[in-house]
Amino acid sequence: TQLLEQSPQFLSIQEGENLTVYCNSSSVFSSLQWYRQEPGEGPVLLVTVVTGGEVKKLKRLTFQFGDARKDSSLHITAAQPGDTGLYLCAGARGSTLGRLYFGRGTQLTVWP
Amino acid sequence: NAGVMQNPRHLVRRRGQEARLRCSPMKGHSHVYWYRQLPEEGLKFMVYLQKENIIDESGMPKERFSAEFPKEGPSILRIQQVVRGDSAAYFCASSRPDRASGANVLTFGAGSRLTVL
């Protein structure tokens, strides 16, 4: 069973469009992280959110942690081909120190 | 680049052989994690180690898999008598607490891709 469900699984859009990726769970997390992974490489951390309702912005990327700390979203404005990659959300639970639970990921392709 | 170093990057083994994957954490990091990634699946936690201690191995198969992080040298994930189902990308990560949030921030290596023939 997957603790974190990501949707959509695949997303193919044109340059300049906006998009939102969702990460949902029925469990509460002490923190949630978003990673981006390129083919043949390891995931690279984009952001960590820890407070319910928290919103963080990283240039054209906006991350939100749900009020109940069970879900999160990643919104990209005016997507560019360089945004192409696998976006992974990962949650930490206070009871399992250090361990992260990953979603299956959203494969984003941005066409020029 | 003082990031997490994994080797080998690619490893091919025949069924029944042993695979050894090595991971050197980032400088100053004393916590190491191993994750496995199968095609179209997310990263699955395997084991969490500190120097000379296994903290959490709940994600590691009971048979054939073992991990260590000795006082000196890299962490090693060992798979004995490999089977085709062991073919996957194995990622190591090391961590430090994030100063701003206090959350555990993982830095991943580039992975070791194991192919079992």
C-alpha cells in the first residue's frame, strides 16, 4: 500500500502553461518534502514544509502543505522545458525517525 | 563535489552471485539511508544506519540482504544470491537536520543500478 498518492502520474504540457501536482494521504506527516529526479540521477530536494497551511515559493514553483498536514501540492507557473523531470513528494512521520515515505512520482514533460 | 558518492554506478550480476553497493555520505553527515527504486514505483525505504549501528531495517528483506556502516569506510549494502527481482536502482542518502525547519533533510547519491541476468 502506498502511503502517499501522487496525481497525475504523467503530465505532458506546452511551454508557458501552468500545472499543479498533488500529493495526498490519509496519514498525518510531521514534514513533507518535494524532490525532482532526472533520468539516471538521484532525487534532488526542492523544498521542505513543516507547518500546516504553509506556502513556500521557489521562483515559479509554489508549494503548499495542507492545513491537516496530510496533503501537499506543487504548482508551476509558466512551465519551461527545463522543468521536465520526475517530481516526488516524500513525507516524514514523527514515529519513524529519519525514514521518508515517497509517492510514486509525477513525470512532467514540457514541450517547447 | 562533496556530495553523496555511490559506486558502482552500474553493476551486472548473474543469478546466484553477490552484489555489493557502496556509499560514502556527505562530509559531516553520520546518518545513512538506503532506498530501492523499481520502474514506475516510488522510492522504497530499506534501512537507516548510523556509524556502527542499524537504527531501522524494517524495509529490508529478511533474507539475502544486509547493510553496514562501519566506523571507518563507506556504508555497504550487500545482496547475496541475487535474483532477477533484485534488479533496481539502489539509492543511498545521508542526512542532516534542516536548521530552518528542524526536518531531516536527505541528500541522495546518483544511485547504483543493479541488473541481474
